Amino acid sequence: MKIYKEKVLADAHKEGRELAKKAIAEFCGSESFNIYYNENGKPLCDKCFFNISHKRDMVVCAVSDKNIGIDIEYITDIKERNDYLLMSSEEAEFINAIKDKQNERFFTIFTMKEAFVKMLGGKLKDAAKLNTVKNGEIKTDFEEFIFNTEIIGETIITTCEEK
């Protein structure tokens, strides 16, 4: 797996597609490939797996020989709640447990769920099926897939990749 990052200059959607083309060509060692989309809009390639995410002025693309999803978010202040959309009660308890870690914990779990849905090529409601917290800790290694999260300044980037 390789992650590519770029600052967005104008059109995040367009620049994300261009970054994906460059990333796939580099990863595969060829500029001969086809990109198409599944019924939920997930981009697919005939030579490898890839996924794109963009937020504000950043675009990221993950390329792999295994099915992959990626999400990027800016860590911002959240309002504490007893339950968060698409999150289990155990995840909500984990987020709220340490006040000065709430924002980071929320966006870690949020990006995990988003990357998971994008890897599946599913719909956002599928995120509720994934419980990322077990015994008071974030679980990153599952039977069929693994998460990798990186915090860079104010951004958090998470990938979900099939094993």
C-alpha cells in the first residue's frame, strides 16, 4: 500500500482524480489501466485497488494490491453527546472518557468507519455495523481487514485495507 497526498489548488474532485491517475501509474509501473465505478460510486481500477478522499485543501489517494478505503478529516472541536450518529454506545463512551482527547478519538473512529465503508464500496449506513472499540481500546486489526491511522498536524488520515 502507498498513500499519496497533495494540496488542493482549485477543484478537489478533479485534482483527486488526477492524483489517482498518477498514483496508479506509479504503483503499477504502467499508464495503461482503466478506471470505472461500482453502483455506489466507488472508483475501481482493472490493475490495482485505490481510493481517494479530500477535505478542504487536501486530497489523499491510497493504492494497493488489496481492496482499500481511505478517509481524511480535519480534527475540529466536537460537542459531547451520549450517542453519536453511526457509533455504538461503547464507541461513544470511549470518545467521551477523556475530555482533552475527545476530538482526536471522535475523528479517529469517524475516519475508520468512513474508510471501512469506502473499502467495501458500500453506503454510509454500513458504518454502524462496525464497532471499532473493544474493552475500552480502539481495535485496528480485524479478521478480514486492518486499519492504519496517521495524524499529521490538524489532519487525520485512516486507511482500511483487506488482509
